[in-house]
Amino acid sequence: MITKLRHLFVDSWAGRAAAFLIFLAFIGWGIGDIFNSSGSTSPNTIAKVGDREISAETFARALQTQLPAAAQRLGYQDAAHLPAVAKQQIAREVLRSLVIQQETQLAASHAGISVPDNLVRDEVFSIPAFHDASGQFDRSLMNQRLARMGLTEKSLIALVREDIVSRSLVQGLGAAAHASPILTNLLVNFESDTLRVTALRIAFDAHKTSEAPTDAQLHRFYDNHPDLFKTPEFRHIKAVVMTADSVAKTIEVSDDILHKLYDMQERTYNVPETRSLQVLSFTDQNKAQAAADQWQKGDSWDMLVKAYPNAIPATPEKARKSDLPNTDLAQAAFAATAQSVQGPVKTAFGWVVFKVTEVVAPHHTDFAQVRDQLRNDVQQQQAQEALQARMSRFQDAVAGSTSLDKVPTDLGALPISGTLDAQGMTADGVPAPIPGGAQLRQAIIQQAFAQKAMAPPHVISGPDNAAYAILVDTVHPGTVQPFDQVKTAVIAAWTDEQAKHQADLRATELYTAAKKSGLSVAVAGQPEAGDLLQNVLISRVKPDTRLPNVVTRNIFNLKAHNSAMYQSGDAFWLVTLEGTEAAPQSDRLTISRGVEGQYNQSLHMDIPDAISASLEKQWPMTHLNMPLFNQVVTSAQSNAAQ
């Protein structure tokens, strides 16, 4: 559970949100009394890192803020219902996050890192929640929202300053790392190496016999293959299935949180009039006038761009007045009528000629219209973390319920029961209603027919991080149907088996020849020569869709000029690896960008984790007041129960 809780705090959707206000709104610890620096330890200090102290008030505020969200992700509707051991673990992770923040600040101070005021100002001004309807920073709006969160401008500045330091030190070092060219090249070679292959498909259907089977042959085939002529086996199962979607529906999101998210995206929901433009900028008024004349006479935009290569073209789409960097152009553009050529207009940068191609009226989307969508977004963002956090409770519930009737519904685990066959069909011939995607559905069906009747249910991990448990309580075995009732099916099955056998004989004959001289030579002059696929190029990233997976997966294990035989579906495949070729440079560049991007992303995630671990060693916590820690945790539990 400790690992899950660490991910809950470190990797939560709030921690990944782009806007800094998410941190303010949901953590909202303030700054004034958060951290003290002193040479001695105050009796009100929970922990000390270097000369920085974490007060009991700070820890209490952080814990009280995090408990409700942590409870929901662990499957409890109220923090008051959290077991004592879970609250202790949550409290330890909250304290750990505060300690890491102090270690980061100590490392920054030791390295002489400071944040200039103008950088802090720019960061504050860029917070979307502090922008008015026109997208400009609004101080009164900032003060209003800070007051709502119990923060002051001074505390906001301190938070932003420390956040910049943390990002610069930890994330900045991670972002500075780049993929090794040597390793990248090896990976690119592995992915892009291209094989030249000759292939032949030998279909079973092409070898069907017109000879009618005798009754003796049919009876022998019927007796040797009883499973082909059985009625389907049906099983009655009980199951509980927990998926990200089912968990998401149980996550409660308060209107207060939704209002804050709505406020953050006010620019999206309150859009003034926007306009799309085609603009040509000139330094010469005469050329601008000539372009305007041509445009008014009917020349197209593309013709004008080609006719005036020294002019600077621009096509802003759905731009607000404040989005246009040129004030003179903005004034003229929002005063012009649609589809009319305007200009030349004198601006600070020269002369512009433009046309308004589209005008979109202002529109407002109120909170009520997007409440459900915002709630769904938050639930979906939290669902995977909540799913993992609840897994221990799910396992305990299944272990304590041999009939699967005692699994709490607030976990988000869906109970199902019913009778189905090995294809997932009910006795009525319709698909059984099993939750989840196609892969999860198939996994549940396979488990239902692999598990013994009345075997104790246990939690099984499924696709997409889902989990499920099954109890097979009744088995209705299939029975072999009388020969006379299934004679038509026996004839069809015997015919198919004979066709497969003949195809196997022919494929083996050609394969034996191909091993000596290659497939092209083996098939030359044979009836199959017209079906031969030659010079087929295959790489790991660009397999040929004409070849089945069994071929494209195993062909890379062949040596040059060797041949192989595979079965896939209703055919045999013969292949010869003719050789290896270098991939086109364009393909290598595409693969290289993808490999390098994934490699860099991995480094950017791993290095900050390693730095945090290193900081814990360099600036370990030197003081921990456990009695005070326990007192704060007990107090938080009491408050949660009220």
C-alpha cells in the first residue's frame, strides 16, 4: 500500500495538471507558517531537514487537505471510514512529500540558485485562472481567487518562487538529459533492418477433393472426433469485475472542485468575438496598394502569396482581438466586415492588407452546461490511480467471500452472474453481458472455462489494469449428438480435414525442395508459380500486411537463404529469406525521432526520481517528533469523523 500511496500523491492527476492553480486549489497549504528556518528545533516542529522545519500546523493542514481525496481513491466514500493503519500510511506519505520539498529547497540554496523577481512575475501573470475574458492578467480577479483559497499575494509569490526552484533543480536536470546517439542508433538499426522475402500461401480450400466419403469413413471420423459434434458446454458463473470505468463512476467530485476547474478554464468557456484572417505585411506602401487592388479584382490568396514573395503572409484562425500582436491590425480587423479586402493599413511594422474570412460571435458556456463533463474528466483522470489504490481492498474482499456476495459495491467492482458457453454466448444465442473491452471479456470467458467448478475465487489481473474474480458454481457438460442428426456436419468436417491434409502434403513437398534451392526455384514451373510473392520487404516497424503474424514474427529468426514453413488459419505459408537491405533514409529518420523521443521521455522521468533519492541521502530528516506526529494524525481522524 505504501507504494500505491506514493503514486497517489506524486503521480496524481492534480500533480500533472499544467496550470499552477491546480496546486494552489487542491493543496492550498499557504506559505506564511509553512516552513521556518532556525538553528534550534521548536517544540511545535514535526520534522526538521537541515535548518528548515515543518510545523505541526503545516503538517495538519496538508494532511487534512489530502485525507478526503486519498480516502476516495482507496475506495472509501468518507475519510472517517479509513482504517487507522491506512491513515497512518497516508500521513507518512504527506510528511514525506513535505520533506522532499524542503530537501529540494536546501539543494537549490546550496547550489546558489535564486529566482529573479521578473521570472516570478511572469509566472504569476501566465496563470490562466487570473486572466479576464480577453485573456489579460487581472489583479482584482487574482485577489478574489486567492481570498477564496485563503492565500495572500505574498504567499502566492513564495509558492511560485519555490515551485520554480523545484522545477529548475529536479525537472530541469531531467529535461537536460538526452538519448545516447550510440544506443539510439542500435535501436534504430534493430527496428529498421529490412528483410527481402519470397513467400507462398497454400490454401486448404484449393485442395478440396470431389470424391464423396464412404459411410465407413464418416463413422470412423465421427468416432475419432467426438468433440466436434458435441452440444456446447454451458457454465453458470458469478464474477466481480473492477475496471477503470467502473471505479471512475464511484469517485465523488465536489462542486467546489468543479467550480475551480471551471474558473481555471474561463478563457475556454467565455469566448469573445473571434475572427479568422488572411494578412499580407509589406514594408512598401505602393506594393501593399497594388496587392490590395489585385485582391479586390478577384486574385486568390495563393496567387497573391506567390506574386509577392517578399511580403509576410499570416492566417490567424479564430483569433481574439487580444491575440493579434499588432494593435493597429487588431483595431482594423475587428472593425472590418467579413469577406472584404481591407488596406493598406499603416501599422508600427509597415503596411498590411487583409481579409476577414470568418467571424465567430462571442459565446458563453455556463457552469451548469459543463458540470457533468468536468466531473467525468476528473473521474477518468483519477480512475487508474484509484483502481490501483483499491486493489488491496478488492483482494481482501474476494478472499473473505467464497460466494463473491460480500464484495463492497463502493469499490467500483461490478457483480455479474449468468450462464454462457465457451464463446461467451448465452443459451439464447446472444453475447453474455460482460463489462469491459473485448480483451477483458475474452479473458473472463477463458478463465470461466479453465477454472474448476466450486474452486475458491481469487483476484486475477486482466487487460488495461482491470481485475476480476470468478466462481464457477454449475457446469452443464456438452453431449455428443447422434450420428444421424449431425451427418451433414460430419461430411463437411471430413471434407475440410482431407483438404488440409492434401495441402499439408503439397506444402511439405515444396518446402523440402525450397530448403535445397530456395522457394523461387522450387515453385518455378509449378501450378503455384502465379501465387508466388517475390521481393517482399519486411521490417519490425513496417510488416507487410499480406503476410500473417506468424510469418512476420518468426522471419527475423531465419538466416539468409534459409526457408521455413508455417501454418496460419486456413493455409500453410512457405517463406525464403533472400537477404537483408538497408531501410530508406526517410524511414530511418522517422524511426529515429520516435526512438529518441521515447528514450528522452524515459530519462526525463527517471532522472528526477534518482535526484530525489539522492537528496534524501544528502539532506536526511534530522528530527522527527513522533508523539506530535501521532497527535496530529489522531486530531485529523477526529475531524474527519465529524
